[in-house]
Amino acid sequence: MSNTVSRERLLKLVEEPYLSIEGEGIHIGKPMVFIRLAECNLRCGWCDTKYSWSEGVSWRFEELSDVIDKIGCINVSFTGGEPLLQADSLLGMLDRLGRYVTYLNTGGTIWSRQVFEKVDWITCDLKMPSSRMKSNVTVVERLAKAYHEKLQFKIVVTPEDLPHLLNVLNSIPQDIPVTVQPEYYSYGAGGAAELSEWVKAHLQDRANIRVLPQLHRLLWPDRDRKV
């Protein structure tokens, strides 16, 4: 067996697949199996999964499929890290999950048409200045044009990001859902209320804007993994 074939039948994960609820975006509250892939091409300053940047263990597709089947949840989310760093292998795994509803979380820096077309939902995490990283404008624009029916944007903000947020939202079509989320450690537990006041004052003309906290952080504040 060639090395290429071997790699295509493996996905590198930082932890075992686990069942939780979606804590962010328009699918908030849904029970979901999370597949957290290893490695990331970004280094966001407030990232709460830094362990995914380099750690990882290779899983065979058969092993992953067995675990997902045993958990029994219809919703399966591929997150990271940056899942599209393993796009070829991810595509092979998605081919095995035809009866599941699949979700992709990406930082908006890598284009992978085959993966985008294969998954049922795409969450693009747009990067603000406080992250010290940038999403790729070309990738974001292509996503919005080609996949608006299954795309949402999630934007994590600190108070310093708010002027920039207004400029970013002007470039996003009104029919694409946007969730603005307070960065947990910058705003604190009451961040969603504070950010909501700002959104009411500045973004009341946008039909698809939402303010949401990280629900999983509120439900399990003392857990760093598997939430």
C-alpha cells in the first residue's frame, strides 16, 4: 500500500469523538458528535483549543465510523484546528457518512470545493483584529457566492473589534446568517448582554444578525475539553 493511499484512509485527531451540544452559531443547542482534527495554520490569540495546533493521533476511517455509529447521533461536526489541512482524507471520511448530517468548521483560509460540496453545513469563523490572524478575503467571498444556502459566518469579537466588525459586515450578503459572539475572557460571563446592546444600536437593520454566548462555556465552565 502506497503512502498516499495510507494517508487518505487516516484522519489525525486530537481526542476521541465525543457527544455534546453545539454551543455556537445558528445550530446552537443541537446534539452533535464532534470530530476535532489536529493541526491549524492559524494561531489566534484567544484560541481555547491550542492543544489542537500540534497534537494528534491517526485514526483509521473504520475506527471513526464505528465510534460514530455507536454514539448514534445524526449530527456530525468536523472541527479543529483547521479540518481543511486534511481535506483529502476528510473527503474520504465524508464518503462514509452519507446517512449523517455533516458540519464543517473552518477559519476561512483554505478553499476546498469538494469538501464544501460534500458537507451539509459550513461555518466560517471570520477573524477579527484581536485574533491577530486574518481570514482569506478571496476564500470568504467565494464561499458567500457559491454556498450561501448552507453557509453561516461566526465572528468572535472583543470590544476593540467592533469598529472593524461594521466594515466586515458590509461585505457579507444580507441573506447569509451571521452570529456575533463575545470572546469569553474579554467580556466575561455577561458579555452577551453587553454586546447585545451594541448590536441593537448599530446593526438593527440586518435581518440575519444574532448575538449568542458560547453556550457550552456557560453549561460546563470548568471543562476545557469535550464540550
